Amino acid sequence: MYIITEEDVRNIAAEITGGKRFAVSPLYEVMKKTSYPAIRAKCRNTACLRNRAVEDDIFQDVYISVWNHAYRVLFTDEGLNPDPGPFARWLATVTNNRIRDYIRDAVGQDERTEPHRLSEDGEDDDPLLRVAAPEPSDERDRARELLVAAAGRVMGEGSSVYIDLAWLAHMLLVLTEGAERGRASRMVARRYGEMTLSEMYVAVVRGIRTVGWLRISSAALGRMKRRLLEKSESGAVYGTSLFSSFFMKKGGEASVSDWVNRVNGRIRRDLQAIRKED
């Protein structure tokens, strides 16, 4: 087992504060030697997590969480605490807690969805989604199918990640709280405005997992998480930026409404293209 050193702590602190540039992320390197082996071992010994894609999902979730909150662990009022002990214990706690979250979510999904079948190489038989057992309503099932397809596309390669997150959050509020479109836009702006994009992503995905039939693939989730680690034109990592920092001058609520309409238009064009191909 790798033991985190004082040099590791100093390099991680320099990285997250922007005080030094590294060819390879010190935080990523340390986590690949500590968190990832723990995640891999737990996944391979837990039936509901026995999937390489899940290992990567958990690791990326832990990485984003640690990146967002490491400053508060590493620094005190007196400055940097280079002692690796507190950071190592905190990292282990974050890792174990996220593994438990995935186990709880996996058990909950298994209770309300059909068994998830994997091909012999461990990949999803269905590359897009896993849906609940069908209910006797063709029209409703078709609407759900289109919405799941749309959500999968939004979490893929589309517009800016903050715009796509706004659409997902908007969709979730309409589905789970019955909010009409205008009110949902206001709620998105107010509820998520002071979250970082990574925190918003975690909150939205947890909400999506409460909707039994709205199961997004690991591949789509992974694409969104990779986008959160990219840098904006200003040089800031998207995931560490506040959602409200992207609002247009005319206000957060108006911005969210415009963004949602923009994504809806893009999805509509995609679906029309698919119908023409069929």
C-alpha cells in the first residue's frame, strides 16, 4: 500500500491553488496509488459493483470531490498543514463513503429495475441506458424512451457543460417536483447557483437515480465527468467553477430559460435527423 508523503501533500496543495504547474497531476497520481486500488478491490468483491466501468465512475467521483474540498483539509488559518496523516485519513474516508453510496444506489436500482445484463467482455448490452420494466402504456413508454435518449445525448458531447447541466437540472425538477417550465428555470438558478459545477453534477445525478426508469449509462456519465475536468477559456477547471458565474447579464433565471430552450432545440433537431435516417 502506498503511503502519502509530505512532498505529495505540498505538491497537491501547489496544484489546487495554482501555485505550480505539473506535467502530471500530483493529486491524480496519489489517488491512482491509494484510492483506485481500494475502489477496485471493493468492486471486484461486491457483486452489484463488479464492472470495470463502475470502478472508473467511482474513482472520477472521488477525484472531483477531493479536488473541490481538499483546500479546506490542507489549509488552516496558519497556512498549509504538510502533515500527510490528516489528508490521507480524509481521502480514505471520502473514498469509502463514495463506495458505500454506489452500493446503496446499486441495490436500490436492482429493486426497481430489470436485471442488468452484461456481455462477456463486461460491457453494457444496451450502450445507452437501463430502463424499468415496461408498464401498459405505449404512449408513455415512448415518451420516456425519447426523454432518456435526450438525457443521454445531453450528457455526451454537446454544448457547454454548464448549459447541459442546467437542462438536466431543469428536466429533473419537472419530473420529480412537477414544476412548470418557467418556475423550473427559476428553481434551477436559485437552487444550484452557489454550487460548483461538480457539486451540481453530483446533486443532479443523485436526483436522476431516484427516477426508476431514467437510467443513464456509465458511458454518458463518464463523458460528462470528463468535461467537468476540462478548462474554460479563462483557464479555470469547469468543475470547480460556480454555476452562477456563467449567468448572463440579464440574470440567472433568464439565462437558464434560454439555455434550456437551446438544448431542447438541439435535441429536437437530433431526433428529427434520426427519424429521417430510419
